[in-house]
Amino acid sequence: MRVSFYFDPSCPWCWLTSRWLAEVQRYRDLDVAWKPFSLEIKNTGVDVPAQYRPGMRLGLRALRVIEAAKAENIADMDSIGRFYSALGSQFHNQGLGAKSSIGDALAAAQWPAELHYHENNEEMDPAIRATMEIALALYGTESVGVPLVVLEGDSPVALNGPLLNATPRGEAAGELWDAFVIFAKNKSFFELKRHRTSGPDFS
């Protein structure tokens, strides 16, 4: 199954969902396309709490580097996934936040180190916005953010979520995916929500 996963590297819930999908790939036939969704751009003009701003800024800088790699035709989904994995591990698992190294992520992706010069290149932003517009056209604009998962096909299905407070492992990850697909493909299904009793667990 082909899946598009829209991500911002700074979002902890998005990161946990992405690790779940990476685990699912070991147990199910799942082809993941990693696609940018900048929370910095999405929240333009919004009074975001100060503690989130540095991380969101780093997320946008990282997505600009990804777009630069795509523009130079050196980025495929595997290398984008490695870039995101390296940056997300530092940001979330290691707790470095906005101090995470885009340079280390470039090395993990095996992209030229010089691409870091595009971190502040606003010319990359239209490409990010264009990808976000595709997601918004599929899902709608009401309260949308990341993680955003799209089941691709003749009739794509977009869902905002799921939010997981820890990453399921082994066959449990696959079983949760199977259930997710059943819900996603049921046209009568709109929303399922549980009260959050704990924050993200990156262990």
C-alpha cells in the first residue's frame, strides 16, 4: 500500500507516528512517501507560545534543505526518510530540540553538506506550500496539522493522526495499522478520540 506521510520534524506526536509507520514497514507491505508540512508556515500570523517557536523554525529550515535536495534531483524517499530519522532522533529522543544538527541529518541522508546553506533560503518555501496545499485539498483546512496520513489510490483517504504516546513494536504495530486502514476506508467514520493522560514517550 502506498502512503503519504506529511511531517514537520519539530512535532513530537508526528515523530511517534512516523516511527510507528517505520515499524509497520517491517510487517506489512507499506510504501511510505515522506512529504513536508511546515507548522511554521501553517501558523503564520498565529500567536504560537514562545516555547514552540524555535523548534518550528528548525522544522522549516530542515524542510527547506529537503526541498533543495529534491531540486537537485538527489533526494528519494529513502534518503528523505533517513534525513528525518536522524533529525527527529536528535530533536526528540535525545532531547536536543532546536539545537539538533541539520548537518548530521545531511550526513545520514548522504546529501552534500553544502545543502545546509538552504536552511534560510525562502525560495524553497513555495515548494513546501505546494505540497501542503495537496494535503489540505485532500483533508480540508479545519484544524489540520501533523501527523497527516494519506492512503493513496484511486480515491485517496486523508486522516489527521493517529496520535500515539509511544511507538508500538512488532506485530502489534501491524495490527494497529490494519485497524487504522479499516477505519480510514469506512466512509461513515469521522472521528475517534481519547483523553490524553500522558505526554509523548520516546523510549
